[in-house]
Amino acid sequence: MRAHGVAVALAAASLLAGLPARAGGDAAAGRKRAAACQTCHGLDGLSKMPEAPNLAGQVEPYLVKALKEYRDGTRRNAIMNVVAKELGDADIDNLAAHYGGIQIEVIPPG
């Protein structure tokens, strides 16, 4: 079981290596900006709708990359493409800092 955990950690590290460095946004500003996101994703980052992902505890660079891809149309979702068009780079960094900074606890099934 321990070897499996190491393999998973190494795989995750290799995936993250391709992402940009930490966003460096302002989490407090991101929390304010997240008010527009709370209908689907919740201000706490826990999804309120089955088709919307949880954002709490996501890695900041991943959130930055995803939001920029929604903004430029590389990633397609009817709602997110419209919402992300209104976000500047600072908004994206701040939202990523906010949601990435939310502590979550993972409890494996048992």
C-alpha cells in the first residue's frame, strides 16, 4: 500500500510540474470576488450543484490554468466561458488563492 502512495505522489508531482508557478494572488480579494461563484461552487468552495466541481483545496496553478482556458475558450463550458470572460489576470490569481487556500480534510472510504 505504501508503494502505491509513493507512485501516486510521483505521478501528481509530474503532472504539476507542467503547470505555471504559484498564482500569488490575494486570498482576501479572491474571497470577495468569489461571491459571484457561490451559486454553483459555494463561497466555501464546496459545490452546491451536482454538475459544478468543488474548488476548495484545489492547487492554485491548476485553478489559474483552468480559468484562463475558460476565458480564452480553450476549455469549453457554456456558463464558465461567459463568467471567465469578465475576469482579469488579477481576478484569476485572487480567486485561485482564495479557493486554493481553503483547507479540506480528505477521509478515504473505509
